[in-house]
Amino acid sequence: MTSNVDPPDSSLPGDPSGLPFDPPGSVRVTEELSFRYSDDRRPIVNQYLRSHRVGKGQHGEVWVCWDLNHNRREVAIKAVKRNNPRAEKLNLLRRRNLPTSSHTPLTDKLGSLEQKIRKEIAIMKKCRHGHIVRLLEVIDDKLNERIYMVMEYLSGGEIKWRNEQNQPVLAVDQCRRICRDIILGLEYLHYQGIIHRDIKPANLLWTEDRQMVKITDFGVSHFSYAQRLAAAGRGQVALDDPNDPILLDDSDLSKRAGTPPFLAPEVIAEYTSTEPSPSVSASATSSTLLSTRSGTHINSSGTIRGSTVPHRQPITKAIDVWALGVTLYCLLFGHIPFRAADSSEYVLYNIICNNDWDPDETMGCDGVPTGGRWPNADSPGFPVMHLLDQFLQKNVSKRITIDDAKVSKHISSSSSIEFPFDNPPALSMVPL
């Protein structure tokens, strides 16, 4: 049985033309699964003929498949087990003594892994944009142990941003175009109330012609209905019902999620020192850091003792802006801006919260001079360094917003290194 859900919004937020940005139709939900083999013994799931595997994780795999109902169009299918026995046992132990009632959140009634899958699906159902990987169909047969997510396939693959020597492989202009595409994608997500929470190069995919980048992997993303209400109040999106009660639970936003080197300071605020920040580079070692933090140490449960945790900043869509800044730094220099020599997360989080970042002398594979951390205004690297500084502000209130990034004079500078963010082009999606 197949049903259509979640009709898309009619126009791109902020697009004065009001033209549709998505073809008719919505995510298909198929509740029956058939499995057979082709003449050459290739598995066929419903109408999808399996080709080769392109990814494998702890809970599932991603395969390239041919859609036999649409001229063997290539799609990507993510097959995820709905239950993980070990994770379920740990979850049961944690919740055994917790009282339940009719007000118990839906996310607490589902298994932890299935909760994660269904939240990812619910969020992707809302995404209709040229810079977001599109979910086409969900095959959810309750008699099968796996849930299949059929998605748009981007054959350009993930962005390769460094070589084996940790040197950048992208030119500065390529970094500009990638950053522009991410900004347009994040603008759309934030207007829809979606915080991605894991922006990084590995979650950015090229189209086949490598002319466009799309954001993927919504496994730890969060839907904020309050943020969507705010956007609707500004007339940027149509106010609608979230449709799925799993999206109404805000408890996940308070939990740490994402990739450690890309986490914003407000997510790991307990590591912020109340003492004056010492002059330590963003790649300090644990011994250096600990010697400058006498009396502050961490116990086995991950809590900090010996220092006062400052007032925590709100966790908002600004965490995606920070992660975009870290990503742009990676693309330009071939390494991350905040790093711990001994791979200690404790040291890394202290560095992110308390230390500044430093640029290399040149950026991009074309070796454009940066002019240092604080270049002169007439330096060719000034627009880029100033933009990074605005992205990587530890104080949320001082961090640039996506809207301001699009119109910043430093982004549209007439310098030889420009970061102009044009109005979104006409966007075409994979037809259904």
C-alpha cells in the first residue's frame, strides 16, 4: 500500500518570484516489501535493482540501485535495521524505573534506534530544496526488520577537501561556491525549523557535474517548532502542523550530538573556563592545556570539577553557522581549526571553548595569501578571514546569521577573492 504525505510548500523562502522549487508530488510511503532476484542474481527490493554499495555504518548500509519503473534511474537506498538488541537492552535498563503516563513522549515509547530512524525520516519529508538531498520514498514493511529510505543519488560523491599530506585540494573559488550552496541549503532548513547539527565536509555531496553541492545525513537533526513559528511570523514560510508527533519532542536538542571538532562552544559550554583565556594555540596538547587549567579536571562521568560552569548560551540554529565556519576552514586549509594532538575530546572541547584559531600563510590549492589572523583591509585574504571570524564567534549573539552572510559586504567584496551569494537559481530536482 502506498500513500502520499506532507505536501511541499509552494515557494522558496525569500524568493520574490514565488515560483515552485519542487515538482508535484511528495514522499511516497510504501508499507509492503517484496524481495526477489534478477536473472543475474542481483537482489531486487520492490522495483529497485541493487547495484553497488557506497556506504556502511553500524546500523545499516547504503546502496546504489536502479529504479526499474523510471528508466533505470539511479537512486541511493539506505537500509537500516529498525532494532538493535544491544542498544535496546541498555535503553530498557535506563528506563526501567521511570514512571510512564499518557503524557510520556512518543520518543520514549519507541526503541532508541527506531526513534532515530523515524525522526530522520520525518525531517527529510519536510525538505524540498535544490541544495538538500531529497527523500523520494520510504519502504516500511512492519514484517521486515529493515526500513528502506530511497533517496536522490548524487554520483559526484562527498567533497574531497585534502590530500594525504593534509593539504587543501580545492581552489579558493571552489570553496566559495561550496560555501554559497551550503548557505542556501541552511537558509531553507532554518526557515523550516530544522537544525542540521552535523554540518561537515563528509555530509556534503556533489552532483554528477560537480556544479552543485547538497546537504545530506539528517540522522542527528532537530526540528524546532518554535523556530518554525518564528519564521512563519515573519512571513517566510507557511505555518502548518508538524504532522508527526515525534518532531514535537525538544528534549534531544539539549543532548550533545554531532561530530566533536565541529561542535559549537554553546553545545559544550561546561568546558568554558571562567579564568582569562591563556595564549594557547588551537592545536594545544593536553599537558599544555592542563597546566594552564590547574585545579580543573574531569572525572569518569564526564563532569567538570574545580571550576564554575558559566551561564549556558542557548542552543539554536547558530550551531549550524559555527559548523559551517569550521567546514569552510577545512576546505581552505586542509585541516580542522581546533585540534588536540592526543585526540582527547576533553582537550579538544577545552580548545574549542577557550582558544582562538589560526590560519595558515596561504589558503586553497592555489596558494592565496591569507595575510594572517588579522589581515589588512586591502589584503587579498581579508574578505575570507573576516568571514571566518564572523562564523567562528564563540559568543552566539556576535556570530553572523545566515541572512547577514548572504548580504555581507565582505562576501560581495570587489576584492580578487570574493564570496558573493547570489539569489537562489531556478532549482531542479530529480523527477518522480
